Amino acid sequence: MNRLTSKQRKFVYLAGIVLLAVPIMLLGRPSAGQQSAGGKIAQLRQEHGLGEATLGDVDPSSATMNLVLLGLRGVATNLLWMDAQDASKKKNWGRVRANVDSIILLQPHYTKVWEFYGWDLAYNVSVEWDAVPDRYFWVKEGAKFTIAGTKRNQKSADLNYHTGTLFGKKIGRSDEWRQFRQYFRSDPDEQFEGGPDPDLNRDNEDNYLVAKTWYQAANDRERTNGQHVMATVLFRQYPAISMLDYPDALQREGKFGDVTRIAWSEGFDFLTDDFGKERFVTEYARNPGVFIEAEPEDVEAMALENESQPEFIRKDIVSLQQLCNYVSRRARSRIEATPEMVDAHRNIYEGQQKFKEGKVNRREIDGEDRPSEAQEQLELGMRQFDGLFKANPSLIRNQEAMEEAIMAVVYWHQIHVLNDLAPPEEFPLSYFYARNADLYRELRGQFRRENSF
Amino acid sequence: MPFNPEPFELLEALKIFSYVFLGTTALVFITMSLIALGARGKSGPGMVLRQVWSGIRELTEISLRRVAAIATLTYRESVRRKVLLVFVLFAVLFMFAGWFMGDSGAERPDLEVQFHVSFVLRTISWLMLPVVLLLSCWGLPEDIKARSLHTVVTKPVRRSEVVLGRMLGFASIGTLVLMVMGVVGYIWIQRQVPDGAREMLVCRVPVYGEIAFTDRDGDISSGTNVGFEWEFRKFIEGGTKARAIWKFDGITADAADEEGFLLFESRFEAFRLHKGDMSQTLLCVFNLYNEDETLRASTPAFPLDEFGHNLTRIDRRLVAYDTKTNESVTVDLFDDLAENGTLIVKAQCVDAGQFLGMAQSDLFVRLKNRSFLSGFVKSISGTWLMMVLVVIISVMASCFLKGPIAAMLTFTFIIIGEGFREFMETLVSFQFTGGGPVESIYRMVTHMNIQTKMDESIGAYAMKGIDSVLIGGLWLVQHIIPKFDHFSRLSQYLPNGFDVSWSAALLPCLATTLAFIFPCVLVGCYSLKLRELESK
């Protein structure tokens, strides 16, 4: 039996509480900035960068929610995730969005959630809608969601990369890319009064230039915190790729002249001077690594810096260049900046437009039987392309350039079909056509879809 | 709406109620008589009969005054137990709800309204139900434990009056709490919904028709499945004879708006087989027919606003094609096309190679809007009916079980009634392969595939016979558990911007609650009569 009185027992309890409180205080004392590092837990948190504030912006509602749920936030997240999937199945998009918002309140630093649902909203939910402005709305929702993720997770390079991908690939390469690119600068939502959505494009720039900014931010984060998306050399090249995609998209839209030539030139400079001079650690160059835009004397210097052999360094550089298709991109951007290439693009584009306008029948000029307007313009462009390919063999390895050239051949062939004429054996680009039969067949399908054949 | 509202069949429900009530009563009586026969010999069944008779007499002699007194006592006791503290939690939730909802990101007014309204309705029911469940389940067992019930039963108060009084008392405190929450919730919605979405705070009043489909050759079909996991909508192919056909009844001139137009609202889903013209959404046309389909009028093709509210206004004066005379004639929508109140609408997709998805509730005649307040009151009434049902079941359970077990039983009823009804219906309607329990065991033991047919043997017939009896028992159990999914369906009307339908939503909830009052009072009354109060 306990022989202590009630009062004595209370004193014992009090003493116990004080005794237990001492280690708790020592362990859990908060950090007071530079004056004090705080208790052991605060020090560990600081050392491993696990504090809420060090990970990203602090959302008070998120912190409240986590406190209220005690240890059950994992369970709550699972339930919300299942409900979001069910809502998605039942096409209740409002419920999907509300559930996703709740999930990220509970687990703001689980970057896969941001990545998955940003992609889900922009890709899966958007295609469920038939009207292109509706689709664009959900692409924006996905982008806004991922941007919010980058703010809450300021150490994650992956989320910045995925945001750049949404602006670059989703807006610039979807089936609806023409409308998306237009909406990016002139939002269909009336509240923006014909301007862009400021949450995404405050300075009314091209989507590829905005993507470039996000990719650059991703690279900045990657240099200190790493990334989990792809090989470093591929990851770092995306700002340069965006710089090259920008004039390419302008050309796809039929915009030619100084604007594209200058953009290609700037893209070339960025590719060679910025990306080309980035250092990468390789098998034979551990410290400080190699850059891939290197002259022979640079190779010698890098071998000395890395305490390695020049032939090993050269091998590593070639390997990196092949991995990221550097030589082909460099060649293309250099050639694209020339007036001859701009002319070739213009002629092929205008030839295709004339085809779409129905200017495909042979005509009589001054009593002479002449090819159609579309054919003449296409042949001019094809001849220019043929010359450029032969003068610059590295351009042949460039997929975009080859696709454009072979697509011109598809149009040119179709004009012959429409005029009941057999195409001649020899024609500009016939050499490259013969070597790209698979690509021709693939592009023929695309041609039929584009022109409702 | 993610479901098709179907009118509640009251007569069918009454028939099922009678079968279940009489069947269960007979089963209980026979079981009790057999137990009594074993325990007391030949006099046993007579004792059971006397108990039944005394119970019936007790029920007929209920004094409303005494019931009201017990109810008042229950009410005061609940207040003393600080049940009203639930308001503190409620206030905290509503004070900070804006934090969590402000950043919803949904700039679409219909989604804003949906968020706010469903938040309020869900919060109220999630706060209310646990409180009344725990209160009602713990009430009587606590009284028995504290022996305060001993002083009550020594008074001239019948057990049935105690049960009824308890139910009334708990229901009245629940009603008070619900009313306050309802008023606060309504004001909160009015203040919190953004200005741009305020005009969406109305209740649309739909008149639904019955749907049928034809295939690409014009033959009756069940619609095309395009491969979506959710099979709510069926699809029709564009540029063919495939149609979705709605038959509306009761269409008179009263259905027209102030300007004499009949308003149709549709919400179809597009499914493209090829990219087609991306700058244009799919086109849809409505063809209106009279009952014998001799007159046909068509609307102009309209572009689909997918998942939105497509409104089609039909003028009263229409040019129709008369299939008897093969001539165009001018007709009156209500006098000629909907001559007997029946109007047939055939929807078609214009774009070849593309599909439009439709369900029964995706097209309706829209009558004049009702106020948001009326819909809100009806939604809260649904929550109230659910709360009363939970109180009734909880008090009944507490008459023969201790508090925690009674709470668990009621909670199980809610879970099964809400989430497992569909599964149970599949079982009792024999919509499964592999047979009933006995056949399934036989198949498992003999490693027989569920697709393999059983032999035509006596053993197989015997197994099927036993399974039928067991499934019959399951049918009874299925109906003893309330259909809580009626209540969850009712709560979906208002967030989706619809008026709460009387016949498809409120009536089934009301009927469910009413159906359980008498049986639960009866079970509670007998349980309390037979319960040994000294046993805590």
C-alpha cells in the first residue's frame, strides 16, 4: 500500500514533471538565430536543413492542419488521394482540385505529390475537355500548382524543371500548340482583358523564353542540391534547348526574318558560351570537371587541371556531346542564323500554305505550261535545303531539319498526284528522301491528318 | 449530377416494409417461443404470448405528458453534459475555413459554389452525427449505471415512455444544435462565396425524362461504351443514326418561361476518335418529336460547352416536318408537339467519327429557379432526418447494450448502410458468379472454377436450395439496415446547384426515418422490459 499522503504524492508528481522537463528543454530549446544555436533537436534540424522555413515558404494553414491531425496526416493523405482518384474517374474536376489542395496542405514537402498532380492537371484533366480554352485553363492550373510547389520546396530542382517542361513542351508541343502559344500571350479568360495571365507570364513573353527562365532556376538549384530527373548534362541543357525552340516555334507559325535569325544567333551563343562552358564531372575528370565546347588547347588545359590525360578528356567530351546531341544542335543553330536558311524555311512554309489555299494546279503563263505556285515555291525551298544539307553534313543528323525537308517532299509528291503526274526520279532532296523512307511514311500520316486527306 | 435521380416508389417501399416487419416479428416470436418451451416447458409459449400482449397494451396506453417529461429531462441532462460545446468546435472550423478554401485555385463560379456549399453541409453532418450518436448511446446505460433509472421506473412511467422520451429528448437537442449550425452556415455561405459566383447561388428545378439509345444503324441499343472506367454515361457516334432519346412527361405551357420559351439544359461529354477541328467543340442537335413521332422539329446545331450548363431555348412557335404529309408546318410546342404532355427529344452528334456521352440526368427541362434558401432548408432537413434516424437506432441499441457497444453497433449500421448497400444488393439479387455460400464452399473445396456449371444432381439442387434460404436471410438483414445512401445522395443536390427533389431525395429519406421509428421503439421497449436493471 502507498503510505504517502495526498499532498506528498502531489509533490512527488511535481518533482517528476520538473525532472522530465529538464532533458526536454535541453533537447527541444528553439534556435534564436545567431545568438544561440538552440537545443540538440534545433541543431540537428539546422545541420540537415530540415526546418520548415529552410525547406520553403511556410504556409500557416498547412502547419495548423498538420498539428490538428497529430500523427494521422499520412492516413488523411491516403484517403484524400483515393477520393481525388475517384473524383477524377467521375470527372468531378472541382473535387479533384479541392482534394489536391488538401493533400499538399498535409504533405507540402513531398515533391512527388506536386510533380504528379501538376502533371495530372495539365495533361490528363486538360484533355478531358473539348474546348481548347478549357484545356488551356487546366494546363494553367497544373502550371500554377507546380509553381506553388517550387515556392514551398526551395531546395527542389526537379519541380522547377517540371514547371519549365509545362511551359515548354506542354504549351509548345501539344496538338493544340498554336492556340496554347497564342493564349499564353493573350489569355482567353476575359478577366485578363486580352493580356497574359500574370501568374504565369507577367512580362508577356514567349512560352519558350518563360520555360528557359524556369530551367535556369532549376539549374541554379541543381548546382547546390542536385536533382533526380536525368543525367546532369541533359538536365542542364534545357535553357539552351528552350532558346532554340523559341525561333523554331516562330518559324512553325510562319514568322521569318530578322526576329528568327537573331533568336537563332542568340540561341547559338547561349548554347556555346553558356551551356558549352558548364563544367561536368566525368570518369576521367573528377575535379573540376570538363566543359564540352572545347578547342584542342582547352583539352590540354583541362587534362592538367584534372590531373588526367588529354585523350581521356577528349573521350569524355565526345561522350557528353553525343549524350546531349550537342554537335547537331550547334550546327543547326549556326546554320539557322544564316539568311539562306531563313529563306529556305520561308519558301517551304509559303509553299505549304499555297497548297492549303488550293494553288496546286499547273498554270499557263505567257503561253507556257508552268508548275503550280505551291510546287514552284516548294521546289525553291527544297533546292535551298538540299544545298544546305550538302554544305553542312552535321545538319543531316538534326531531326527537326530533316523532318521539315522530308515534309516538303510529301507536299511536293501530293501536288504531282493531284495533277496526275509522276514525280521525276531526280529532284532536290531526292538523295535524302531515299535514305529516310521510314520518316517519309510517318510524315505522310501527319500530312493526311493536317490536310484531312 | 453524378447519378440519375429516380422517383421513390412509396407503394413498393411499403410492401417491402410489411414483408420485413412481419417476417422479422414472426421469426423473433418463433425463436422466443422455442427458447421458452425449452426453458419452461409447455407454459413457456404462453408466457411469451403474455409478454407480447402486455407490450401491445403498454404501447396503446402511452401518455404524451410523461413522454414529454422524460424528453425534457433528457434535454436538460444533455445540456448538463456540455453537449453544446460542439458549437465551439463548429465556430473554430468556420472561423478558419477561409484559410483552407481561399486558395482553392478554382476560378470557375460553379466550382466555388460547390466548394463552399458542400463544405458547410459536410461539416454540419460530420459534427452533428458523432455527437448525437455518442450522447444517445451513452444516455440509458449511464442512467442504469448511476441508478437514476431506478427512481424513474419506480414512478408510474412505462418502459415504452422512457424509450420514446429518450428519443424525443436527444432528437430535440440535436434539432436545436442543427438549427443554429444551419443558420450560421447559411450566413457563412452568403458572406464567403465570392461576388462573381453569387449569381450561381440558386436552385435549378429540373424535369427529367427517361433515356434510351439507338446505334449507328438506328436500332435500339444501350449506347456505346468508349472504354471509360466510370460507365455512368453511354456514347452516341456522330454522323450516323445513333441517337440518345429522352421521353419527357408532363410538359405543359406551365413549363415555359416568362417569354414563352421552353428551356433545356444539357451537360454532355465529348469523346474524340480523331483530332478533327480543334478550334471548334463538337456540335450537337436536338430533334423534337410528338408522342407518335409524326411531327419533327429540329434545333440549330450548337457547340458543346463540356461539363458546363448548355442552355437551349425552344420557341413555342416552331416549324416542324410532318412525316404524314411530307410537308413543313408551323406547330405549337405545347399544343401540337407535346399534345398530351409527352415530348420526345432525340440528341445527335453532328461530327462524324466523334462521340457524345450522355446519361439520363444530362438533359432536362429547366423550370423557373427556386431560391437558394429553399434548397438549403431542404438539405438541412435531410441532415435532420438522418440525425433523428441515428438517435432512434442509438437509443434502441442502448436499451440492451452498454454504451461503447451500442455506439459501435450504430456506427456499423451507418457504415454498412452507406458504403456496402450496393455490394449487398448484388448478393441478394444473385448478380454474382459461383453461387451462394454453400455452393462457394463446395467450389473452393473441390477447386472448381466459378465459371464451370454445376452438374444437374440432387446434391447441386440441395445446395442451391440451402443457398436460396441463406440469401433470403441476407435479404432480410439488408432491409433491417437503413439505406443511409439516400441521405448522402440528398446532400449532393444543392452543391451541384439543384433544388432538392421531393420525390427522388426528400421522400426516400423521410420514409427511411419513419420506417425505423416504430420497430426501434418496439425493440427498445421490450429490451428495457426484459433487461435486468441491477446488472450494470
